[in-house]
Amino acid sequence: MQARSVAIKRMLAALAVRRSARVALATLACLVLTAWVLDRLFPLPLPPHEAGLIVAAADGTPLRTWPSVDGVWRYPVTAEQVSPRYLQAVLNYEDRWFRWHPGVNPFAMLRAAWQWARNGRIVSGGSTLTMQVARMLDPPPRTLRGKLRQVVRALQLEVHFSKDEILTLYLNHAPMGGIVEGVEMASRAYLGKPSKYLSHAEAAMLAALPQAPSRLRPDRAPDKAQAARDKVLDRMAAFGVWSAAEVADARVERVGAQPIRAHWLAPLAAERLRGEARTPAAAARTEGALQLVRSTLEPEVQSTLERMLLDRVDQLPPKVSMAALVMDNASLAVLGYAGSADFSDRARYAYVDMVRGVRSPGSTLKPFLYAIALDEGLIHSESLLSDAPQAFSGYEPGNFQAAFSGPVSVAEALTRSLNVPAVDLLDRVGPQRFAARLRAGGLRLRMAKGATPNLSLILGGAGTTLEELVGAYRALAAGGLAGQPRLTPDAPRVENRIMSEGAAFIVRDILETGGHPDRPFIEAGSRRVAWKTGTSFGFRDAWAVGVTDRHTIGVWVGRPDGTPNPGFFGANIAAPLLKDIAAALPGAAASAPRTPPKNVGVAEICWPLGRALADTDPAHCHQQRTAWTLNGAAPPTLPDRVRPSGQLDTVWIDPDSGLRTTPACRADAQARRVARWPTHLEPFLGPAMRERVGIPAWSPRCVAAGDGAGNLRINGLTPGSVLRPAPGQASARVQLQLLGASGAVWWLLDGRVLRSAPAAATQLIEVATAGAHTVSVVDAGGRFAVVDFSMSLPRAN
């Protein structure tokens, strides 16, 4: 009976245990369910979806920052990007058991409660790092109920996030004073450097700052910040985390910080990248995250660029701005970007980004024209061009200096930026083909609606941007490949061929050294820049674009509203800045010697025919030159627009007088094969060169039929005249008049243009030097008249 009673008791006890277990499990399940429901009803208030945005340089230096929706500056960072010293200081000063507790450390809380009860005040806090993150995300009231809510939030954090993720939230949201949050932004704002490079003293100071961010700000209360720092240092020494020597060295450092200010380096480039980052597609990729837009800009290059522009802008008239762009040739990365001269000066249209502004490029397109003509076999570097008054279907271009030089080579025409030879060459290449070649290379020319490419393109008759010009000029240093400047590291690499490698070499050499293959290369180590200037119509835009081995640089100066600036042109206002920028860039003085491509050769050529010396009769080689050739070709001088028969001509000589005649005038006339200069150039030839051509004057018995002089005649001075100054005068003056012409004509004295005037107007010639002289006049159709005379000065008594 007794045994049965014992068995019943044991059974009842077992039933009670099982019942208690079921109750416990039910209670636990109820608590878990309640916690799950509460977690869903009261989710963690994570950072806002519309976060702040930072545009950074290539090395992470902030260029410009925009606060988040709550008005706070943050810089996203991970634990791997922060100095280990800071992590050691934070974890050992704030929460040594962070890796082990579930979000709440009961021992620390009991200790804090006991100290509070015993002393009547808070002696030490019981908050863990997780609890501090919870307080940052959901600030509770300073009550017991608020503390309980903070504990619950901490437990929520531990459930939803890993320890590393919680630590990352602390690193990015810890209050650091004012509108600064997070160790990275605090390090850059106060100390001017990334948190990755914090010293022991700096790490300790920033670790202490969140305890009282307003009271311990190093820029406002350095003494209090230093005292708080030393407290952290004491803790690190006591725990043996840092050695006594490291702590002693850290104590020597004085706390000092720069005032918090907005970052305005490369402001317009940053604004551009911000706009691209705020597009719907980009925003969707970064929703809920702090946005860090990394650029390719180099802080040192950018600072140098902005400083140079600021140094010069005060010397410019009001409302004139400047822009500059620096690109790495190898990577296409934009290293420096200044869209305006002074971002703080609204009077100079500071907010207008002239890196992207569409403006007339002036003469900056000429190198591409000559490169295309080289590729098409029309010219070599010393081809004879005519810089003389000409009309092209009614279009009559002039030079910037309002004068003409007569016979010039391709190299001379390009380096001196002569307009007439460029228009003549564009007419032969074709404006539509030229525009298409540029467009294929990434340089798009904007014209008025309904307009088509015409001869004015080469003088700035269409619009483009500084950015596109820099990308196109890169071809001169990259074997003919133009490139699209890249402002972000992940931007696609876009390259397009705009000229051949050989043409790029020849044009660059012309712009850099003048294009003289018979002269030695500049030694390696000296600074070399191949550059070209441009000035748009009315002095509205002054340009300079150039390349070195490593960089392509572009400069623009003008008023963004397009108002003219008389006296402002590329050579005097933009080129000096370009050269200074090139000299200041890293590696600017390390130019390596270049070897011509295999298809680039050197040849001796002859003017006026333009062919190789070996293929030219010595009698027809009036002037010998050394030229760069492409693909072994030495193309002849471009066809004469006035005399279609060509440069080689047959003239007939009277055997008795030696004067020029025709078979019709003299049956026994002797034929002579001569090399003629282009008709437009004959007025620029001196007596010696005209004599070398071998074409004597016409015999009085024959009429000049079909000659370039036509019916033009200079009245007032006969060939062979000798002028003498009037008594008491140092120069001789003579009044001349042109007969047989209409329209505008150009008067020249010894090959120098005196002026352009109506054909009926008289021309005063003044000569002050003794010796032989030539006066010539030419009209737009290429007809001319020439008179050779001399000047004799009276003998001194």
C-alpha cells in the first residue's frame, strides 16, 4: 500500500513537472510572439531614406558635402576604413564587452545603479555601445521609462544586425558636435584628414567626443577636449591596450582643430556629379544609404588650378570669368575641373559651368583640319600655302592681324594660326566631311537650326565645349585617339580615332617645336607643351588648349553671357595661364624623347612645286625645305585656283630681246618650261625670286593674254624708277592709283600688306630705306600688278 502511494506521488510530481514545462513553453512562446508582434508594430527607426551626399576626390577627400534630410553632415565609412587605434579607443572606453553581451550588460547596469544610489548622482554609465546606437536612432526621454525603451531597442538591434553592422552604425552616427556625425566626417572636419590616419591622441580625442559633443568640441573648447582625451588615454594605459610610451607621446600633442566649414573644392564639378547621382536610376541604387560619389579629381591638382584662377581673376574686368580642365592622357581621368574663376563671386556668373558651356572655339579646330589633310594625302608639313587675299564663293576671310604673309608652309600657317590658308584647305577637304570627322572623334559642332557646315567652321563658326576640346586634343598625345573625359572612376572609357598616329605626331611636333625635322629634338627632361590658341568673333571667347606627355589642358576666358571683351584673345590672356598650369602639374618637367611612327618620314622638298627634291628638276627648285611626310608621300602644291593649268608652265621667249612673247607674235619664239608660284603669291615675290622663276616681262609687240596680271596697271610709278626724298625730308612719298580693277583690293609694299581699300581709292606709298623695293596690288580674284623701284638717299655733306 505504501509503495503504491509513493508511485502515485511520483506520477503526480511528473505530471506537475510536465505541466510546468508546458506552461513555461507556452509562456515563452507567448513572449516570443509578443516580442515579434511588438517588433513589427514598433520597427527600428533606421536612418532616413533621403541621406546626405558627399562628392569626394579620388583619394576620398570631400570636395563638397550636402547634409541629409535631417540637416546633418555624415561621411559613410566601414570599420575596415577607420584607424585601428580609434576602434581600440572606442571599444575599450565605451564597451569592453561589446562582442560578448546581447546588447545589454546587466553587470554594468547594476554597477551604475549601485553607484547612483550610493552617491546620489551618476558616477558611471551602464550603456553599452549597442544601447548608444539605439539612443542615436530613437532618442528616449531621460527617465526610467526612457531607459527601458533604450534597452528594448538595443535588444532589437542585436536581433536584426550583426556586431559589425552595429559598430558601423556607431561609426557613422555618433554625435561629434554641431551638425557633424560619425568619426570620418569629424576627422575630416576637425583634423582635415581621413580617420584611417588618426594618431593615438586624435583617436582618443574623437572617442571621447560623443560623451558630450557640444561641450567637448575641439574647435571651440580645446582644453576640455584635451582633458577628455587624456581620460581615454589613462583608460587605454590601465587596460594595457596601448603602451606607456605610446600614451606618453599622445599626451604631448595639443588639441587643436580647424573650424567646421563647408567643403567647396571643385564646387561646379561636385554640383554636376550631385545632379547625376540624383537621377531616378542612381537614386534607386542608393536608396536608404549615405551617398558617397567618388570622382577622379586630384585634390592637389584641383587646389592648384583654383588658386591660379583666383590669382588672375582680379586682374580681369568685371563679369569676366575663367574655366580650366586638366585630364590624364592615359586614363582619361579628369584631375582638375574649374568651371568658373571664383565660385563666391556672383557678379562673374560663378554658378555657370563653362567647362560645359557651348561657345565658339575660334581657331582651336585648325590642328584637326591639318591632321585630316595629312591623312588624306593633300599636304605634308612644308606644303606651300597661300596667305594672300582670296575670295571663296563670296567669303573673304582675313587674318587676326589684318595682314598677309604671302607664301607660307603648313607648319608656319598652323603655328601662326593664319586664317586664309586654313579656309583654303577646308574648302578642299570639304566642310561637311570635316564636321563629320570631328563628330566621329567625339567633338560635336553645334550650329544654328537649319544651318549646314560651311567654311566659317574653321574660324569658329560653330559651337563646342571646353570638355570636348580637351578630349579631342588628347589625340595629339595618344596616337590619334580622342577620348571622352571621365569624371568618375566607373565612367566608361570612350575613345574614338580622330586622326592617324602619324598625323598626330606631325601636328603635335608643329605645335610643340614648329615642325622642323631638320633640327634636333629638345632634350628629355625639359618642359614641352604642344598648344594652340583661339579667339572667337568679337573677342567673346579666348581659348588655349595643349597637351604634354601626361596631360591635356584646356583654358577658356570670357563672359558667360557672351559680351565681347575687346583686346582679349587666346595668345595674351589664355595661353599664359595654360603654360603656368602645365608647369605646375606633377611630372610636367619629365618629357620623354619621342620616336616618329614608322609611317612618318623626313624628305627634302622644293617650292613652288612642293614635290620631293629627288623628283624635281633643279631649275624648278626655287626654295628647298625639310618636311615631315606621311606614308612616304610628298604631295604637290595644291592646285592654283586662278591658273588651272598647274604650276609647271611653258612660256615663249623672243630670241632677240629675251622678252616674253607668243608663237603668234614671233614664229621662231623659244619655249621655256618654268615652275610658276601660285597666282595669289606672285605679288609677294621679290624681284630676285621673280627673276629666278625665269619669266621675263612681256615684249611691247605682244599682249599679255591669260596672265595673272590681266588688265590691272599701277599708275604713278613706272618700273625701274628711282625715288629720292624731297629736300629736308627723310622719306620719299608717291601717290599711286590702280587702273582696271573693281571691288576691294590689297596694297602691299615689299610683301607687307598696307591696307585693303576700294579699287578707285588712291594709295600713298612712303619709303624711308635705300635699296630695291616692290609695290604690288592684288584683288580678290587673284589678279595683280607689280612695280619694282628703288630708293636713293642724298649723300651727307
